[in-house]
Amino acid sequence: MDGGSVPPGSVIEGIDAAALVSSDLQGVPEQVGEKTAGKPDKKLADERLKFDGEIAGIRGERDAFCQRVEMLENELQKVTDQFTGIQSERDTMKTAYSSLERANIDLTENLREVGIARDKRDGSSSALSGGAHSSVSR
């Protein structure tokens, strides 16, 4: 590491990783055998294994977290797609309802016209046309 800096975007951004390592390994020689004059330092090797295990554990947790995030993103996409489909169906239903409303208005107008025509033919005025219904004998 270059003076304990962590690359931007790193999971541990803002934490001085070098300080963490040095605090965990305080009192452990930097070079194997530094205190033992050429003999491997068992304590250093044990600390290194422990540290490597901790790093592997953190990486495993990070990978599991990333998989969970990916799974949640996929679920969100499915829900978004379903929502979009529902909106589309709603818009289709609104269009169909508007068409039905217009057809109903047209039908009502046609029935009114038929009633008026029948009344004219029969010689009476229709309630549909707004006039009082009266029977006229022929």
C-alpha cells in the first residue's frame, strides 16, 4: 500500500487500512526472522494466517452482500416490469371505457331520435324528447 491509502470506491474507503494492519500486528516483526536471527518467527506466521483469514472472511461477506444486492436489483426490475404492465393495462382499460362511454352516448342519442321519429309517426310527443307524452287518437 502507498502510505495506507485506499483506492476510492473501496468498501473500506476512509479507513486507514495500514493503521488497522499495524495495530493488529503491533509488536510483530516486519520481516520473518528479524528478532530470531534467521529462524522463522512462529508468532508472525500465526498472525499472518489470522489476518489472511480475516481478509478472506471480509471478502466472503462482501461477495455475499453483492449477490444479495444483485438479487434485490433483479427483484426490483421484475416488480418495475409488472408495474409497467399494469399501467399499460390500465391505459388500455381507460381507452376502452372511453370508447364504451362514447358508444353509450351515441346509442342514447339514437334511441332518442328513434323515439322522436316514432312519436312523429304516431302523432304523439315522446318523453325522451323532453315533451309531455300524450296519446293522440287517429
